[in-house]
Amino acid sequence: METNTTNQMPPQNYLVWAILSTVLCCVPFGVVAIINATKVNDYWVAGNHEMAMRASQDAKKWTLWAVFTSVAVWGIYLLLILAIGLLGLDY
């Protein structure tokens, strides 16, 4: 059974978030997010709505991975700086 998709809106492409996560967070994961985000509208216009949804979900996933990775790296960095400061280590 085929559904009528002429009135449906395309899924969110997360392109702005992908670009911001690339610039501000983690470049490798952000680039993957940008690649997936740019595919969303192309798939939708071509009529491949399932792939458009999958590309949208992948763009969101990689954007979140970029943000979480950046937060984790900065957290570890700050903990190391704090530990070095508290222990009085001279490096």
C-alpha cells in the first residue's frame, strides 16, 4: 500500500547544527554530519523518503557525537589541569 507523500514536509536536515558542531566541537564527526545533512533534501526531492529520513537521523546522530566528544575531551582536559594544579606537579 502506497502512501500519499505530496503533502508531507521533508525531515529536518540539521545542516546548521552540523556546521556549528564542526566549527565549535569535533571536526571529523562534524564533517560526517554535514555530509549526511546535505543528502536529506536531495533524497527527498528524488522521492526516496526512507533514505531522506535515514540521512536526517544520521546527521543528528553525528552532530550529537561531535558535541559529546568535544564535551568529554574538554572535561578530561580540565580535570588534568585541575589535578596538576592541586598536586603541584611541575611539567
